[in-house]
Amino acid sequence: MELIDELRQMERYLSTREVMQLISVRRTTLCAWVRAGKISAIRIGKGYLFDPHILAGWLAEREAGSRSPRRAA
């Protein structure tokens, strides 16, 4: 099953560590994306929780964007 489909079936929020492992990014990158508003998260103490359904949508958008043809600058 594809990661996006798995996320859409989850019924609990994901920790920062879980999201880091799922999408293979470092903590600094993930936290920078959250602070920049590129990805949605809920601040809990010193960490974040991520809604798997929102994360699935975010990944689907990024995946669709990588498939679209790029224009020459």
C-alpha cells in the first residue's frame, strides 16, 4: 500500500519522529517547514503532532507538483 493511502487510513496523530521517518527528512527541515507554513502541525510542548490526513494531502500535492512539466525560465 502506498504511503499516502496508509496515512489516509490512520486514526491517530503522528509525532515529529514518526513523520521524519516516513518522509525521510531531518528534524530541522521538518520544523522549518512547519514554521514557514509549508506543512500543518499542532504544537505540543516542545514538539509537534501531525494529522495524518492533512499530511497525506500535503504529500499528494507535492507528488502531483513533481509530475507536472516544468517550464524553462
